Amino acid sequence: MKNLQSKLYTEFDDDPAPIVDFMQWLRESYGIANLPHILDVGSGPGRLLDEYARLGWRVTGLEPDTDFVEEAEKVAKNFENVTLRQGGFADIDEVDTYDIIAAVNDPFMYLLEVEERVDALQRMYKALRPGGVMFLEMRNFLWKLWDYKDKVEETSVVDGKTVQHIMKHHLDFHNAVWILEDEYLIDGKIQGESEVSKTHRVAMITPPELFYFVRHVGFENLRTYNSYQARAHELLNSSAMLVSAQKPAK
Ligand SMILES: C[S@@+](CC[C@H](N)C(=O)[O-])C[C@H]1O[C@@H](n2cnc3c(N)ncnc32)[C@H](O)[C@@H]1O
């Protein structure tokens, strides 16, 4: 099956509704009055593009993975207000363009070098309009130490077949890189495929380091949250790490 990766990703993905509700709250709480232009960085197969578009927002999706881009294009072509580009953080070259730049569900963690993360923050800062908001969601590695499991399994049914999603972790301590092996085992075959696996290498980002760089590039009004249910700044104490910050208004 073409784009099996996208299909399996979508199957095990969470409901986007709480994310969209949170984004609407985020926009209001930072005082963005106009219908925003949002850049969805690392948009994956595009589960949020149509959700933002239905709110009347102008949406630009940016995604480096070819398989995901093909799926996201199918979403984008149904909406006049959605544009899609292939690329990642290093391809954000716009100036004073977006009201919100959001990287939901880990894209920022794929930047393994500190220099890449600082470059990404600088690019997002430049690409935001004054008063615009950056939002990053990633995993809280330090919390994982509290409840560390090197293997997690979940099961779902896709096209009538049982699919087992097995996630194994390894740690590269020297480079502070977390290696996640994502494997899908399909009971029987989905159009010729019985196994799909992908290895993700993501950075172990600690909150103080991230806060320092976010402020260093010029952002202010930094807030953190533990989940999409939050409606105020929270100290981080869960498996997720959600961070927002604002480019100063002129
Ligand atoms: C777990 S997926 C999240 C997809 C989507 N945001 C969602 O919530 O469904 C992580 C995404 O980050 C993307 N990604 C990896 N490296 C990236 C980079 N350097 N810049 C932007 N996105 C990147 C991956 O291709 C993948 O689509």
C-alpha cells in the first residue's frame, strides 16, 4: 500500500480536537485579534491543516518527509486557504509573515544539534509578525526518567487487520540523543506489507536549555503547559512539554 507509513501514523494518532481548541485559546490569550496565518511545521500527513482551515485561518504546512507530504497535499487541495511546502525548520526563510508558528507532536526534537535548534528558533522569530506566537510540543525527557520503559506496545485494527505498534528506545548519552524504534506488525498483510519500521533520532532537550535559547533569540512571554487541556502557564511535570512564546509587538 502506498503511503502505509501515513496510514499507520494516522491510525495511532490522537484526536486533533483538543489541539485545535488549545490553539484557539493560545491565539486569544496572546491577543492576536485577526484571523491568523499559521505555519504548521512538521505537519506530518496533515491532520491539523484542515482543522485550522475550517476556522477560516490561512494555513501553510511545512513537512520534510515525502510520504507525509503526499498525504498532506490531498488535504491541502480541498482548501483554498491551505498551502503546503516540502521542507523543515531550516527552510523557514520568511520575514514578518505568520501570526502563529506551531510544531505539534515533536518536530523540534528532530533537530539533534544545539546549533540547529538555535537556528530554528531564530528563523521562527524572524518569520513571525510582531506580536506573533511560537508554539512547540515535544516529549519531556526528564519526566521519562521517572517512568522509563524501553518498550511500549499498543494495538489497533486497520482495514480489518490487527496492527501491533511496538516502540523501543535506546539512549546515546554522549550526544544526548534518544533513539526510538517504531515498528508496526500487521496480522496478515495490508496489500503486500506485513511489517513497517522506522527509526527516529530525537534530541533529549531539557527545559532550562530551551528557555534560555528561546529568550536569547528575543522571544518574551514564555509559558509552559503539560497538556492541551491547560488554559494557563503551568510548571512542567508530565511526559509532554508544551512551550509558547511571543515575538514582542513593535
Ligand atoms: C510525530 S510527527 C508529527 C506530525 C504532525 N505535526 C502531527 O501532529 O500529526 C513529527 C513530524 O516532524 C517532522 N520532522 C522531522 N524533522 C523535521 C525538521 N527538521 N523540520 C520540520 N519537521 C520535521 C517529521 O517528518 C514528522 O512529520
